Amino acid sequence: MAKQAGKGVEEFRPYVTKVIPIGANIVCADNSGAKILEVINVPRHKTRSSRLASASVGDFCNVVVKKGPAELRKQVYGAVIIRQKYAVRRLNGVRVCFEDNAAVLITPEGETKGTDIKGPVAAEATEKWPRVANLASMVV
């Protein structure tokens, strides 16, 4: 699916199914201390009336830390989805899926809150977020 970016220049953005709705609990894959995150908002995402907004790999979303240290809990943070269970179809026909839904916490400046990412990171997330790609030990 091609999107128009700027003055007539077309940029190709593959469609990824949005499968992580508001209210979903996901794993925090960095070493910030948080364990479980709950998605509370998906900004910059349009949806039909009365339908929950959903996120996919590479999307930014607002989350609340549900399990982790007391100083992180019950506060709103930004996060980037780096893995999803549902298969993502790539241009070469390969479908890639992971064993869990995971995200990394992001500061308001766009930096990652942790200094290390546990597990693989989807290539779709590293294309949109180069700072996440720098910390990724494995890109699939």
C-alpha cells in the first residue's frame, strides 16, 4: 500500500494487521524494570466509531506499567511494539510471527528507557524506530 509523502513522492508502507487493542497486556522487553504493560491509547490511529483502536509492530502507543517497581507503576509512558503473535506478511511472501506481544518503553524525547532489549525485534519496528534498532540484539 503506497502512501503519499510530501509533494507527490510515494513511499511504500506494507500493511500490518492491527492486533493489539486497547486494554491488552503485553510484555516489556527492555531492562527498564517494568514487566507487564497495559495499552491505554494508540495515538495517531483512526478507527470507526465504537471500535477499539489497535496497534501493530512498529506502532507507538501509550501504556501503563501493571507489574514492576513502585516508582514505575500507575504512570503513563510511551511504548513501541516490537513483537506480535499474529503473523506479519513480508513483501517476499514470508510470514513472521513471535511467541509473545512485546514492547519497549520510550521517553518523551524518543529515546528508549532501558539500555538493552531482550529477545528478537521485528524488522518493521527497526525501520520506523532507529534508536530501537541500535539496542536490538537480534532483528528478524
